[in-house]
Amino acid sequence: MINKFNIDVYATLEIRNDGMIFSVFKYIGNNPILLFTRKSIAPAVLSSNWLDKEEHVKDTAKTAKEFSKMISEFENSYDGLKIDNVILIAPNKNIKYTEKPFTSNFVSESNPHGIIVTKKVIKKIISDLKIKSKVENCEIFSEEIIEIQADNKCTTLERIANIQTEKLTVRIKFVHISEQMLNSHRMVITKAGKEVLKVNGVNTRISSLYNAVADQYNKKQRVLVIDWKESQIEAGVFEGRKLVCLKTFVDGTDKIISMISKKLRVSKEIAKKYLMHNLDFGSNNNDQSVVYQNWNSTNKALDKMTGLQIKDAVATIFDSFYGPIKRNMSKNFTQGELITHNFGTITEIPGVETILRGGSKFANDYVYGKRIFGANNNHEMVSAIGAVNYAKIMNSRRKERQDKIVTSIYSGINIQQSRDQETENRAFGNFVPKKSRFNANQPLFLKDNGILIDEKKFKS
């Protein structure tokens, strides 16, 4: 029997070198709640890395076995919830772009005034161009119409629909991703006996991060997403939900910590503590206080630094990274046009937004700080929350069209058919009794290892 309350459950898998992360989210209305997450570090036999240098999964069998354990732990914890489909978050490695033009004159003896352009015509053009733009060992991840001309006049897809046209020109940008890399990640899911979610079930990490903030912006606004990692920094520009460009910059937060370590003449561990824990860069409470002392054996004196001096030194180091990245990614756009969102390891730094905004004086710079209900290590969950947000949006649109929806628990549920069915919710306790209708105002109460939503139990 279909359970209406389990429909909005989404599972994600992201395999990174530093760990394989499996997460399950449940939506209450439009609010995602983290039900379960596990991070698994690769064993020594794989050199403590799940991926090789090309970000292919080294051993899909061993990785799938570990993934199966995670799924079993979740399913044993939440009686009644069985994972069928999983959203895959893939690395951004080796993304390529191609542009293909299409031009056709539709005037003929049978069509002296051309043809009426319909969605079917556009779909056929895209399908034909996909074949022509095939890149060896890659699969097309997404496509974007970047120009449409009808009778030599620029137009949009919305305006051209059902218009009589003699000559049509379409230019499409395709995003390609390594087929071998993507398949190695998919195989982990299939070897664990599960399937990749059939609708919008594969996302790149950079796209998932964008989708965590995408609902704030319209299709025409350009957003720069910067993903700060320990060993490198990845940056991508999005217009709507389309990836316009992606670049990788060598060195990451490890290099920043090394530079702070050298500046303060302390170990990397101590430098990391100052960066991540000892100072709030968004506060001026310790600006005039001496927060650092270290004996200088060369000068035979005690080096001292106030909170403000350390903050200025850290800001200068950050700006040597952030400034060039911003300028590099912004050079093809009007100054100030890009809205920037920062993700990754720097989100752990208290007040880091002040550092980024203060250095290069860029406006519209943000650091992701939204708390995810149920998550302890917030910055590791953002890509997952972005992926499930997108899946949720796509299912909402399918519901409006009365199409079948696809989630991690059920595949192909027709909402119209299930609306009047009586349900029993085991995962959330029997707060929805049999032979009764659900009242939206009734409190939600999770049992056992679940998350407490309301302290009052439902009274039948």
C-alpha cells in the first residue's frame, strides 16, 4: 500500500577521496530533515582513497559492499523504509564543452511560407545536434540553447513557439562528462542492488552546490559557485540551472593554513586552530587583545599579535587566493554582475564572510551558512541538500502535470491514484492511524532513532 508520508524521502551518495557519504532526507512540507548519514573512509588496501587520480572508483565491488552496509544500517533503523533509488553526486572531473549550430531554411514547394516551430521541432534539433556533438569517451550531461534566430532575428524559445518561420538558426552548448568515471560511480549503486534515481538522478558536485541556493535566483542571474577544498578550489558560473563555465585552481585551504603557519611561525595544527576555532573574524571583541605570543629565538624576544593583526594577516592571505579567482571567473562578465556563493571547508571558519568581502571589496559575496536540521557536520551535507532540493522541485512539477513521481522509496507513484488510500506510517510511528484521514495540523512525532519533531504525541 502506498504511504503518502514516505513519498518525499530522498537518498544521496557522494564518493570522494576523503570519504564516501550516504545520506537520507525526509521532507516535511518544503523543509528537508536529515534522517540518516554515514561517512566511510576507504580501507588501507585502497590506500585510504576510494578514487584514483581521474576520480574513477578504484574498486567498485569493495566500494559497493561498504555502501550496502550503510543502506542496511539505515533500513534496520527505520522500519518500513526501504531504499530503491539513489541520487548520485558525481565529481566535476574532466567536464568538457562543445557548441553546435543548426541552420535550416524551411521554405519549399510544399511549405512556401516555412513551418510552424513547435516543441517537437526544437526537440528534434537538439536530438540531432547531440549525435553530432558526441565527444569520445564522454556522455552529454546537459545542454543549453544559447541562441535562437527566426528569420535572422534573435528571439527566445518562449516567443518562437507556434510561430510561422522560414529560416531557423539554433546554437546549443553541450556539457560533457567522462563516461568511464560516471559509470564507475553508477556501478557502486547497481552492485549494491539499488538503482540510480531515474529522473534527475545524476548531479555533479558543483551543480548540487548551486542547487542549494538556486531558488533565490531567476534564470537570467549569473551565480558564481566556489567550492573550497583542502587541496584545490573549484569554481563554476551558472545561469539559471545551466553551468556556463567551470575551472579548477591549484591549492586549497591546506595551502592557506601553511601560509598562516609560516606567518605565525607555528605548526599547521596550531595555525588551523587559530583559523577555525580561536578567532571570530566577524567580531571585533578581541581586536585589541593580545591573542598570540611566541618566542622568537632569532630576535631573542617574544612576538605578540593582537586579534586585529592576525585577522589582517589572514585576510591578506585569503585575498591572494580569492581575488584572482573572482577576477578570473568574472572577466567574461560585466563588473559586479556575478553573485558569489562560497562552499566547502571555509564555511567552518567563524566570520569568514567578513574576510572575503573585506579583501577584494567585491559585493554580493556570500558564504553558505544555512543550518540543515539533523546535521552535525553541516558543510559536508550541502551538496546532498542541493541534489535533493532539485529532485524535490522536479517532482513538484511532475505532480502539477499529474505525472508519476520518482523518489528513493518509491518509483513511479501516481499521486492522483494514491490520494484516497488509507495509510499506515511505520517509520514515523503510528501517528497516522488506519481508517483515518491525515490532518495537516497534527504534530509529527518520530520514534526510536528518529528526530523529534514535536514533543506531544498524537492522540487518537
